[in-house]
Amino acid sequence: MALTTPRTMPGVLELLPREQIAFQSMLDTIRRGFEVYGFVPVETPAIEFSEILLTKSGGETERQVYFVQSTGALDSAGRDGGRPELALRFDLTVPLARYVAEHEHELAFPFRRYQMQRVYRGERAQRGRFREFYQCDIDVIGKDALSLRYDAEIPAVIHAVFKALDIGAFTIQLNNRRLIRGFFEGLGIGDGEQQMGVLREVDKLDKRGADYVRGALTGDAFNLSQQAADRIMQFVQVRSASLADAHAKLEALGSGTPTFEQGRAELREVLDTVAAFGVPESGFALNLSIARGLDYYTGTVYETTLNDHPEIGSICSGGRYDNLAANYTKSRLPGVGISIGLTRLFWQLREAGLLRAPDSTVQVLVTLMDQAQLGDCLALAKQLRDAGIATEIALEGGKLGKQLKYADRAGIRYAVVPGEDERARGAVAVRDLRRGDQFEVPRAELVKTLRVELAQGEAVRA
């Protein structure tokens, strides 16, 4: 029989065990950060009705959706214009909108949820772009209204999470969509599509340079005056170095349309409240080039970048939206939230060499020197497990060197070696494979000693 070559499809991230441990550790750290700020977990099905997922979508989004072909009796009556009835979720926000609308009368508002699940997109296969990936989202949803204080709380959560992840210095960059929209209105660019097109060109500033962007804005596509193009270029290059600097630069923008003034007032309040939440001034900044979701976000917007690795791009983004579930309910449900694309972030950190190899989740290997000692080794392993120490036993035995080599390769730091001489003294040998040394411990003290060793190891890693 011909063998089938084992392979995965492009666009998925399949990890080796120690990499998976590192990934799971990041998931756990993010989860703890979300929970300590009072967010509660929600999960939604991977498969939703197509009419729910694509109510407000189409075009490029629909081309990236994975539709699900049922194996049951699904005929044309079960399809919407030839579109399959079911599809895999492509983000966590649309399912959240459906969830809140469906359970509105059972939820307490403001509703504070976190969701950490896989999503699916038919992306073109290329490095760092995934078809299946984890998103880690938080959102606060209000009923009828939602205070700007929640907009300021989100950066506090972001700061706590990424500080705990310990992946280097980062900056949370803030802007306001009303401020942007009002600025464009003041230049006579009131059409949303035209604003979107201008900002797409501005987004090329780092890659193509100022001359290219200025030429695009004054060219046939937009036909803006040189003065308008210069003002846009000045606007999007505004950055702040401190909270006082942010206020000074917002003031220096001059007066504007009512929309502009509302956006500026909102941004000022959010910046002040972010500082009141305890986020250090070095951790957040004003950045007027941040646009995000031009047809979706309505107020505050965020992007977070690593200071020493700007090439990675945003590692966390989001913003404020006025009416989350308008397509599913007549209730007004404003919200604010962010998303961490963890799979892409993990891949980027790994490629940049910013991830350290973790130990195994197995803390101790009990070696088996002689088959006659199996009962004794099983008893030692049970003693350690009952004490909450993750323990594996080398059930097949064999040469000690081979067992220790296995433990080292698997990332297991400690090996318990119950040799005959030590047993006669009521002791066991413990080998620290990281330090490369060995010490003897009375059996009665084994659990206590290993707990101390493990705690010291955690303290050093922290």
C-alpha cells in the first residue's frame, strides 16, 4: 500500500510540544490578565449561520469565509441565494454581536466578556498569514450608553497583559475616529469612501515615503490641493512623548468642526483617565495616524507596538463602536474592545528570536534503574504527584544515561534516581539537568526539597 505523505495545509500553525507549552503559557497569562480586571469568559460555536456572520459583510470578507457543506439533507431550500447555510467564524466580534443580541435580557450590563478561541479565514498562503488562528478579545458592552472611562480602562488591561508576557517594551498608541473624521470634514473631504482612500495612502508613509504619499493625494485619484495634502501629512505625523505633550499637540491643532471638537474632547478625557488608571506615561502615546476600521470604529482607537521591533506591527488593536448589534436588535448596545491575534504574535516573536525555550510541564522524571524497583519507583511517583508535582516515570527503564538524555531533550529539569546505595540510606539522588549537578535527599524530605527547587527556578525565570 502506497504511503500518504503527512503534511498540513498552508496557513496553520502546528507546534512541537515545548513550543506548544510556550504558546499555552501565553494563553494562560492573557487569560489571567483579563480575569483580574473583571472580565468573564464566553465561548461561541465555531460554526454560525451564514446570514448571521455576513449580515454586514461581503466583498473581500465573504471571499475569505470558509463555508461549511453539511453532509445531511441540505438542498437549495436551505441556502441563501446559493450560499451555503453555515460558515466558520472569521472573527470573534460578529459572534459577540449575535450573542449579546440573543441573550440581551439574560445579561448584566455593562457586559464584560473575554473570549479566546480560534477563527478561520481563507487567507492567501504566505509567511505569517494564517487561515486558522487564535484571537484573544475583551469587550465592554453597554446598554444605551457607555462611559468613556471604559475606553481608558482598556489600555490599562493591555498594559498589564503585555507587561506580564514580558516580551519587551511596548507603547499603546491612541487616536479618535471622530477627530479624524472632523479633520477631513474641515478640509472638505466629507465622503467616507474618500476619507478611507486617503488614509490607505497615508498608511503607506513608512514604506513608500512622504513624497509618494503627497503625490498620490494631489494626483488624479483624489485631486487634493497641495495645501490640503501638506495639512494631512502634518496631521498624521503627530506623536506625543508624554501626557503633557499630548495635550499640547491636541491644542495646537486649532479649532475645527463640531465632530472634530467632540473627538478632541473625548481623546483628552481618555488620555487623562488612562494615566489615572496607573499606566505609566512611557507606556502610551498620542498617534494621529492610527485609524483602524474606518467603517466600524466610531471613537477611541488603539494600536500597540513593540518599541524595539516596529517591523512586527501592531500586536493588539481595537476601539470604540457605537452600536454593536444593530443588525440583530433594535436596542442600542455601544461597546469598546481590543483583540490580540495570538497565533500571529507568537509566530512573529519566535521568528524574531524573542521567545525563550520553556521547560516541560513535566517537572520531574523518576528513573527506573532495575525492573525489580518498579514498585518502589511507582510509589515515589505517586508521592510526588499527590504533592502536586507533575511527574513522569520511565516505565521501560534502560540505561540511566539514555533516560537522562530523554529528560533533557524533553525539557524536564529534575530527574529522581532511586539507586540501590541511596535506597539503603533511605535517600534518593536528584539530578538537576539545567545546572548539571546532583545531590542526595532523604526520601522523607524529597517533596519539600523539590518544592523549594521548583520555586527557586520559577523565581529566577521571573
